[in-house]
Amino acid sequence: MSPVPAMPSFRQRLRARELLVGTFIKTPVTHPVEILGAAGLDFVVIDQEHAPFDRVTVDALILAGQAAAVPVLVRVPGSEARDILPVLDCGAQGVLVPHVDSAGRAAQVVAEARYGGGRRGFTNSSRAGRYGAAGFQQHVTDSDATTAVMAMIEDVAALDVLP
């Protein structure tokens, strides 16, 4: 029997400029993620910045997304490693980072989410590393290739530095 070909990641589809339809999740229960995945949405965003999500709840919603085969992104509450790393370790396919107001800040955000050339702290014992089943190099390569990092330009000061 031939192996099932891997589906393109959310990041690959985004970079290919596919039309993707998704929505924000603001309710800290798993059911909406499962329902929206079954309805065929291309992604969901857990809004950790403006809704009541703790790490355990985010972890459960990411697991629900995997069960429903819908990529889960997390709008994190800030741009520091403590905001970005936990959701990526839980298996989020990407982060949406608010209040990025300069190219330097955008580069710092990307560095927090990347192993190669970045500062992301390593573990393959989390869901993202398949609880140790992914070897060191495989986990680093796969994570860097599939993790979407998106900066939100939402402050007036950022308008002055846009090209």
C-alpha cells in the first residue's frame, strides 16, 4: 500500500497565496474548533490576546483542531518567547503576533518562533515533537518549514515604517 501523501501545511498554502477561509475562536471550549473543522474551514485562530484562554485550554483546542484536521493558529497576547513558545510546543501551526510596529520587532518575533537562525527553545517531548518520536533534526526542520509567523500591523506608529 502506498503512503498517503502529506497535505500542504497552512504556511505552505499561505505562501502559495491560496484563498484561505477561517475565523477567530473566543470561546474556551473544544466544540467550535471541531465543528468548524468539519465544516471545511481552512484554519481557526484562538484569540489568546482578547479572550479567556489559559495554556491548558489552548492545548485542548489545538488537539481538537488536529482531530478535526483544521490548522490552529494562536493570536498570542504578546511578542516575547513566553507568549510564542508554549503554543508552538502544543502544536499550533502558527502564531499571529499583535502590535508589531517595526521591521526589527518583526525579525525578533520570527526569531522567537524559529530554531534555525532563531532563538526558539528546543524540545521534542511536546505534541509538536510528537512526544519524542520526531528526532532532533526532523523536528527542527519540520517546525521551521511549517510554522507560520504573522505580524499584526495595528498601531499608528507602524504605518510610518511600512514600505
